[in-house]
Amino acid sequence: MTDINLWDRKSWDAVRRAKGVTYSEISEATGITYKAVTKWFYGERVPSLRNQILMAQCLGIPLTQALKNISDPDIRSAIRSVIL
């Protein structure tokens, strides 16, 4: 799998399209409204870290792959607290 940038909506959309996952499926997996999910993908809003992690799981992206380029210790700590 190529690098997935956790903060780049284009990366998320490329994976979503390749796997045939709909906005509705992401909405269901994250518990967020369909409208909010579409705003994430159109760049009108940024999903919370928690919702980005849920999206990674929904899209079948290993979290280690999605998070490997994050070096900031505070962000890594926050991520660990969300996924543990």
C-alpha cells in the first residue's frame, strides 16, 4: 500500500474510491451524519482525530500505515490515547 497521509483528504478519497466504500458506509462506521462526512471529503470540514481513526478502520487502512509519518510526540500520544 502506498503512503496514506492521515491529514490529506485526497489520500482518504483515493482509498475510499479504490475500495468502493460509500459516504454512507463511512457515516455509519463513524456515527457521523452523511452530510458531515461529505464535508470532510469536499474539504469544507476536517474530521476529528477520533473520526479519522474510525475512517481508517472502515477503509481497512492499517493504523500503523496511516500514522507512520507523524513524528510529533504530542500528536502520537493523543493518537495512542484514542486507539487504546
